[in-house]
Amino acid sequence: MTAANAGIEGLGRSLAIELAPVRVNVLNPGIFDTPSWSEMPEAERRAFFESTAGSVPAGRVGEPADAAHAVAFLLDNPHVTGTTLTLDGGGLLV
């Protein structure tokens, strides 16, 4: 997964150069409470989210609204391009 993420980040930077002035940015999400976890049993999922929340500085897992705010920022700011915005509650810091 790490190699795939690095490839996507590199692709985003390359496309930002090749497609300029069209802006290209990449979102790198951490753990988010979304339906993609619905296959995991509810109790196991809650325990996983609580464990994850306890291990990141933000103290919680991401919510869909967090990603929406990040996308809105990237769309609204015309001076941001070729960037990867990490949404992981500070997980990369620990």
C-alpha cells in the first residue's frame, strides 16, 4: 500500500506540471469512519476506531465531513497545486 500511495503522490505532482494551469492535488486519507468498513463486525469496528483514535494526536478517526472540508479547501485555493494533503489526525507524527 505504501508503494501505491507514493505512486499516486508522484502522479499528482507530475500531472500538476503537465496539465498546468489546471491544478492537480492529492488527498492521502488515514482511517475514516465510512461504509467501507461495513464488512467488519460492528463491535470489532468500534474497537478498531477507538484504538486508532487513541493513537493519533487528533484523538479521533476521520469523518466524511473532514474529507469534504479538505476538498473544498483545495478547490477554493487557486494557489495550491501539486500538493498531497494528508488527512490522518496527525498519525504521521507518531
